[in-house]
Amino acid sequence: MKLTPRLTLIFVLYAAALLAGVGLLAYNSGRESLRSAVISELQATAIEKQAALDAWVEDKQAGITRLAADPATIESAAVLLTASPDSPEARDAHDRLLVEIRPRVLGGEFLDLMIIDPQAGQVIAATNPGEEGKFKEDRPFFINGKIGPYVQNLYYSVALQGPAMTAAAPLRTPDGRLLGVLAGRLDLAEMNAIINRRTGLRQTDDAYLVNTSSLFVTQPRLITDPAVLQRGVHTEAVNRCLAGNSGVIEVEDYRNVPAIVVYRWLSERELCLVVKMDQSEAFVPTRAFGGTIAAIGALALLVAAALAVALARSLTRPILALQAGAARFGQGEFALRLPETSRDELGELAHEFNAMATALAQKEAQLRAYAAELEQRVQERTAELRQSNAELEQFAYVASHDLQEPLRAVAGTVQLLQQRYQGKLDARADEFIAHAIDGATRMQTLINDLLTYSRVGTRGKPFEPTDVSTTLKDALANLAVAIRESGAVVTHDALPTVTAERTQLIQLFQNLVGNALKFRSERPPEIHIGVERQDSEWVFSVRDNGIGMEAQYCERIFGVFQRLHTRREYPGTGIGLAICKKIVERHGGRIWVTSEPGRGSTFYFSIPDRR
């Protein structure tokens, strides 16, 4: 990626990360503020409903107290409780008492009212005729109603097959004597109306009461089926509330819809008050706020991108000019100079470039002068080398012809002396003649080997595909007599075809196998020629079971005239392995040996696979 889009991308990514961080922080802050406002609203609603419920209970308790203190009610109750049950006075008192209390029922203040005998707990008069004659001696409202005004908390009424609440107050004479207990059953629809009263500003707000049996006491607004009052509710908020706790939680409501729930445990009433709102409605402003933040962020990101492009171009334009100038300067326009239009870092960079260009131009002129001088010297040295090579070739020719000819004449003359005077002179004369013949022969062999060594690089033929198997066969044929006399066994792997000079490859194998035959141990020679492909070259090996050598001599033996034994022990000029090394190096390979005294040697050489 080029510098301009890279700088633009970095700047835009940085701006995007910054905007995303700020936007996310603002969104979370707004959401948290909205959540706090919703929770405060729900808590205020819960407090208001609790206060209204307490006021309603106190109002009902005050109402039953006022009715119990009515003189007419007390007078009629006193006659009814003291007269014989079947007497006319008792019947009149019963009827007058009902006349006194029935308006409270018809007016909706109570669902029904009853007068209870304080001794037996039997209902002696009731607006509901079905209640008369029943005993309420074990009911909390009767037991506590004899002492003072009392409202029994919500309980399950077997007669009604549903929840009920009853208020009670004592009927006393002016002198404080207990005549009976006045009890009135409350209309729970009023309590339901108090709990369900709402402002209508919300769509999913709801409030309800749950008793200690986890049953709905008031009708949830979002469920219209009245049978829900007989259904258990086991949400997390209700479970926590019934454990005696009050608090706020974000959890699924009774419809399995995520909601913000405020729950309060009403210890005096032994009820759980729940006020809730769906999260989807509670956080609607947050989603709108998030959309606004996203739109503002997108606009800001576009502005940042435009600024990034402008800034990147202001930075990269001088750099690109410097790059183009450097490229042209590298192509040889040494007179090129960059305009120094600014005084900032980029202007200083252009100034330094111009200074560098001036210095390099001067250096270039000097280098050209040095190069011309060096080229002249190289040409002179090349001519000298050519002359030297010509003289070396001439020396090789002299060594092979002019020097060998008198050497052959000397050797021939000495051999004639040996043939004619062998045994006719004394022993010393025969020994001298033998030394002269041996020296002439060794000199002739040495000259031939030197000539062969010099011609490896100077008179080599072009490389061509060569079957190594055929080459090895020819080399072994040249050594057939030595192989037969030594009893050697020569084996080889399947050999490849390589690009080489066939004649020199024959000489290479002939020298290596010949050395293995020469430096054999007392055992019959066993020689194996192997090959292995390694990377881009063929690695050949010639392994024998001969006398071996010390590891310290493994490099030395490839030098010219390097010998490890005397000529009497093993004949030779000491040039054979040097010729092998020169042949291998001419083919672009390398040669080395591993050996151990008494256990044989293995010579390795490589030839590149030029295919």
C-alpha cells in the first residue's frame, strides 16, 4: 500500500476508533441516565401505590370503627345479644341492626357486614343471610377485633373460593363493656383499582400484588384473563421479594419479556408489590439517541477522511517528488536538483538531497576517471596473462617434446649400456646403470603427469551428456590387468547420465580406482562405486577396504607432489589426486575423502546436474 492511502487509512481508523469510543461512552451514559430515570419513576410509583394501599386500609379500618361506635348500632346490638333469640325484642333488634348497617353495604363501603357474639364467636346478624349462625371463633379478625380496630391481611376464603380481606372493630357499651365484634369484608376490586391506577403515559407499565403463596392478588394489566388470579408467578423479582427483599432488577417478567422491575416487600400486609416496564419501551429514547450519534459519527468520519486525504497529500507530494528525483538521479541525471520551496522538515530534506546529489556527482566523476584507469590496467594485465599463458603452453610443448626427446636418448643409451655390459663390469657399475635407467624413467613419467595436469583446464573438450556407466566401464577396462592381478572385486550402483567431458571422467575414475588397487591391504581389494542425488548435484563415492590414512592427511593428499609413502613402498609421482581435483573443479564440483587407518577410504566427488 502506498503512503497516501496508508496515511489516510491510519488517520481514518484513528478517527473512527475515537468517534466510536466517544459515541459508545455517550450512548452508555445516556442509556444509564435513562435507566436511572426509569427506575426512579418506577420506585416513585411503587411508593405511591404502597401509600395509597396503606391509606385505603386505614380508611376501611376507620370506617368499621365509626360504624362500631354508632349509638344506634350499639343499642340494637345490645338488645339482640341480651334478649332471648326467639323473642320479639330480639327479632326487632335484629331487623333494626340490619337497617343500620345495610346502607354501608349498599353504598359499596363493604361487601357484607356481620355481628359476632363475643363469647361463642357465632354470627348473630349479617347482611348476607348465609353467614348467620356460622362460627368465626378461630378467625384472626374476630380474635383481634375484640381488642380493637383491626384489618386482617389477605387470606384465602373457602366460602368465596378466592382471596379476601376483613376489617373488624369491637362493639362496646358507653361504660366499655364488650357487646360483640362488628366485621366487614372489604371489596378487593378497590385495592385492584388502586394498584392498577396509572397515568397512561406508558404502554407497558404494570403493577400487581403477589401473596406469600406466589399467587396474583390483583389483576396484571397486560393479562385480561381473570383466571390469572389463580395462577402462580415465579419470576426472579417475585422470588427475591417474597424472600423479604426490596430492590431493582432487569429480568424477564411474567410474560417472559425483558423488563425493568422494582419490587417491594410490604411486611405489614405480607404482600409483594411489583412495578415494572418493558425494556424495549424504557430504552426507546436510547435507540433514537444511538441513531443520532451514529449519524453524527458518520458525518464526522467523512470530514475526517477528507482532512486525512488533504493532510496525506500535503505530506506525500514532496516525498513523491523526492522519490521521482532519486529515481532520475539513479538513472544518471546527475545534474538534477529538487526545488527547496518550504522551510519545514521536507524543505530541509530537499536541501540535503541536493547536497548529496552534488557530492555524488563529484564522486561519480572521480569514479569514472578511476574506472577508466582501472580498465586500462586490466587490459594491460590481461595482455600480460595471455602472454604468460602462451609461454606456459610453449613450456608444456617443450616439456612434452623437446625435453622428452633427449631424455629418451639418454634412457635409450643407458639401456644399451645395460644390455651390452650387464655382468661384464663390477657390481658398482651395474648398480649405477640401474639407477640411471630408473631416474630417466621416473623423469619421463613425471613430465607426462605434469603435462596431463596442465592440460586439464587448457585443452579440455566441451561438456556433453555422458553415461557414467559406460565411462566407468572404459576406466575399468584400462585397469583390467591390475584388477586381475590383485584379485579385486569392483561393484557399482546404477549410475546416471551427467553433463561432463567423457575423457576426463574416465581419467577421474581410473585414478581413484587405481589408487584403491595400489593402496590395498593384505585382504583382496573390494571396491564399490556409489552415487546419490543431493539437491542439485550428483555425489559419487569410491569406497575401498585398503590401508586407509589418518584424518589429518585427508586435505593434504590433493596437492601436487604430496605423498604419504616412499616410492619403494608405493610407486607414483604424487600428482594423480591433484589431477582428480582439477578435473572435478573444472566440472563445477568438489572432492573430499573420509578414511580410517586399517579400514579403508572413501573418496567423494560431486558433479552438478545441469539438466
